[in-house]
Amino acid sequence: MLRAAPLIEGETYHVFNRGAHKNDVFTNLDDFRRFQLGLFLANHSEPILMRDVLNRQKYREPFSVYPVDKTLVDVLAYALLPNHFHLVLRQKSEGGITRFMKKLVGGYSMYFNLKYQHSGTLFQGIFKSKHLDSEAYFKWIFAYVHLNPVSLVEPQWKEKRLSKPTETWHFLKQYPHSSFYDLYVAERPERAIVAYEESLQYIDREFDMAGLLNEFAQGKSVFDSRD
């Protein structure tokens, strides 16, 4: 399937997709970890066999045992939820995002289908992408992506104010399946997924995320008419 507009080298995009029929595509910790490892390994100009990585890994951290050239994209931010994912990607080479996503989603689908004896389409068609074509969109995308997991503990947070803001803030800081921890909290092996120094140029590590949650909930987000 061809895209209405090509993805341009040097430009940044919000890339997302969900499970077919809104089904879960991550059902446990191992599934999330496998996709996160895919985010790291897919960002390589040459094919990488997962079994080679696992053979090298043994008891070591998988994010440190394989050299990845990161020539296809800069992963600036990401968040994984049970039935969908959000990525912020800058294309570094011609066709980079398409190649990256083909390896990422194709590899994960093979893993999922084999593990769960699943057949048929896992994701809802080709990945969706939105060009970060304005300063406002760029300003908000990092918060938007990183706030997505809040819906797991506060399902109606966008319609109502947070019922337990302190607990929600703690949950967000500890949520392991996004780049929020890597960019705002502390270092861990998964930081290797993101283009850390590049991402720091676009985030305010000191701003009031808890206040921003309520700002989104009150309908002030620029995304209300876009997503």
C-alpha cells in the first residue's frame, strides 16, 4: 500500500498502530520486552537474526551485546500499551522509517504468531504516520506519547480530572514500557533504544507533568482535532 505523502529524510513523524480489531498485541512482560528489543535491533542497516542476539546474550543485558548502527531512524520517544503503540521517529536515510517499521513489526508478528499460535493479521493494516509539521505539534508530541499509559490506571482522565494524581504520577514514572523513564527519571539499559542526546533537545525535564495531565484532561491539547 502506497502512502499519500512520502516520508522525508530529515523530517520527524508520529508513528502509531494498534492491534487488529483492537485486540491486545502485548499480553505480558515478555511481549513488551520483545518489542522493545525490536525497537533497538530494527534500527540497523543490515538484517539481524534474533537467534544470534540471544546466543550472544546468555546472561547479559541484550541491549548491550549487539552493535546497532542506528542509521535508519532516530527513536526520539515511544510508548507501548497492551493494544497499541506510539513512536516519534526522525527519518535519517531514504526509506528509513519504512524499512525500520517493516523489520520491527514483521519480526514482532512472527514472534507473536509462533508463541500464541496466532494466524492472520496482528496489527491494523500498515502503520499510520503524522508529520510533525508545526511547532505546536512538535512541542506537545513528547507529552502526548508519554501520557498515553495514564489511561491504564485512569481510564477517563481525558474527560475528568485525575481522581488520584499522586498515585498516577508515581505509576507514570515507573511505567517500564515507554521512553518516559529513560528521558525523565534515570538511566537503564533500555535507554539504548532512544537517540538520547537528540531527544533532550525537545523535552523540558523540569516541567510539571502532573499539571500537564490535567491540562490534557481539560481539553486544551492541540491533538483534540488530530488524533
